[in-house]
Amino acid sequence: MAESKRIYLMRHAKPELPFGGRVYYGRTDFPLSAEGRAAAAALGGHLRGRITFDALYTSGMTRAVETASLAVPGMAGTAVPELREVDLGDWDGRSYDEVRDQFREIYERRGVEFARTAPPGGESFEEMQRRTVPAFEKIAAAHESGNILIVAHGGAIWSIVAHLFGLDLNDMFFFPLDYCGIDVVEPSCGRWRLVRYNWTPETERL
């Protein structure tokens, strides 16, 4: 019997954000907050002794790399830029209120056609999915078995999960993924099986 393979898709910990967190951020490379660092370290403490990861990948962005270094300290990771968060273009780093006031037409259009509407100078979720899914598939194909950890971003992870399970990209906000939340997937009968969604130490054991 072949050894099993599981892929753990972890969202980064809470970053240090301006505007009380009411900010659009994708490519803006905010570091983790003190709260985020503590949460990532606590997660690592919970995982230690319960699970051993055989490979680590990150998006290469600061908040993902920092999360990985605290959750699985000492483990070397591979940066995969295609797993970066959605590029929000001219909206990136601006507050919700500023974007709503200065980009009202496209802001309202994105509220109706979320997945296919890109902010000025940025990308849509459909465009992001066209880079995240091949990156995920390449990682999955590189490992016949084992526990593979991918530390990335809420939107990027959602785009992968939506593809694997035939979900509508527009429904992202009905499937929230917490900071440090983990989605666990494994191949089964030529498809993917969702083992856990938005797992944290406060929910249930892996």
C-alpha cells in the first residue's frame, strides 16, 4: 500500500496593518504583528510532536515566511512567487473608505462581479487562480507521499480550494479562513478530498 500524502494549506498569521485593519492589502508586504507572531509560535508549539512536515513552501512574502519560521522553526522552505496574494494594484495599501470614495464605479462593479473584476493596475481572482493552481499542482506532483506544508494567503488558498472542489470563486466570503487557519487536502481516487477546513488548535486535532 502506497504511503499517504497530505497537503496543508496554511494562511499566514495576522500582519501589522494600518487603518485599524480596514485596508486592502495583497502585494504590500506587511510584516507580522506582535499578536501574529505569538499566534504562529503557539501554533508551532501545538503542532510539534503531533505532525512532522516533509516539505515546506511559502509565497516568499514576508508575512508568509515569518509565519513559517515560527510555526516550523528551523525548517528550510522553498519560495513560490506564484502563491503570492492577489495583486490589488492601485488599491493596495489604501483604506476601504478611500477606495470606495475614489474608485466608486469599479468598487461597486467588483462587489457584483468579484471574481472577474480587477482593481486598476491589479489582477482579478480569476487571473490569480491561473497562476496559483498550476503552482499547487506542480508542488503536489513533486511529492509521492508525505506531509507538505504550504504557507500562503487567504485569497491565494481560496483560489486553489475553489478549483479543487468546484466552488465558485465569488463565494470566498462564505468560506472564511482565519489567520493561521489550515486547510488539509489529500488525493483520493483521482480526486481531492477535503480533510479539514480552517483548522486551528482551538477547533479540533489534526
